[in-house]
Amino acid sequence: MKWAYSLPNKTKIAFCSALILIMIFAKNWVDKRNVNTLDSSFSSVFDDRLVVESYIFQLSDNLYQKKIMIANCSNAEHVLDVQPQVNTHNTTINQILTDYEKTKLTTAESMYFNNLKERLQNLNTMEENFLAALMTQDLDASTALSTQMQKNFDVAMLDLNQLSKIQISEGRLLREQSKQITAGSTMLSQFELVVIVGIGILIQILIFASRSALPKAPQQYGLN
């Protein structure tokens, strides 16, 4: 501890201490930024992944119900019965697609989503033609359209499956990002603790050195 007595200028120590404090303030700023990033990640997990997964489920459910409904049609009377329900499903599907498009889409997700919209539009056209063929009892046209609808439906379901996989992979990426941010913040917190302890020790050393360097008051001895 002799270095504490021999320091020519304790201002240097004060400067170093100020520098360390600046580093601590910088750490706090980084923490604040990390908190904002984590908040954004959690919001993205809910708004762009969990909600989208529910959209995918709703799309699949409406498509299946509509498919079964149309497949059970065999004559003009059936067509008149199911047409309002088919229209309701189509309106619901279009609204879900509109809501889905408002979320944050990745490049791959955007590609599959655009493919899905195209498939569904083609499927709607085929369904309309199929129902019209049933109304006119055109069996050849209805049979051919039924095969085409099944193929288009299968491809649309594959697109939905790919979109669902993207939600899982993107959710994993957000989880890993959150883990990295948390680990970095923990490391910075440990560093901050070490710095604070170091400053405390330095202050104690300087106080002890200052007291030891003070001249002792001369003692006056009384004469007996």
C-alpha cells in the first residue's frame, strides 16, 4: 500500500474513478437498450408469432369446413342451402388474410403467404364454377372441377404448414436473442459489481493514506 503515499497527484486517481463511473453509466444505458429490445422481442413473439399461428389455425379450420360442405353438395337444392355458408367462410378467410398481412412477415413467410393468397383465390373460382356446374347438372364439369379443387386445396394446406413452421423457427430465434441479451446483461452486472467494489477499496486506501500522511501534533510535556 506504499503507492498510496507516493502518489504525486491524486487528481489522476479522481480522473480514473470518474472514467469508471462513466463506464457504469454506459452500462446502464446498454441495460436500458437491452430492456427495450427484450420488450420488442416479447411483443413480436405475441403479435407476429402466436397471433399468426392462431390465424393459420383459423384459416385451416374454415377451409376444411368449406371443403366438407361443398363436397356434400350433389344437386341444385344442396347448392342453394350451402351457398350462404360458403360465402360466410369466404368472408372470414378474407378478413383473416387481411389481418395476417398486417403482421411482420419474413422474406420466406411473405413468399408462402403470397402463394397462399393466390391458391385461395383460384380455389374460390373453382368452387364457384363447381357449384354452378351442379346447378346445371353438368356432371363432367363438376367431376373435373372436384379433382382440381382437391389438388389446389392440398397445395394451400402445404403453404399453411410451411407458414406454421416459420412461426416456430422465428420464435426460436427470438428466444435465442433474448437469452443472449440476458447473458450479456448478467455479465455487465457482474462487471459493474466488481468495479463498484474496486472503487470502494480505492477510496478506503486513499482515506487511510491521507490520515497517515498528516503530521502528528507535537506533544507538550509539563514540568513537575
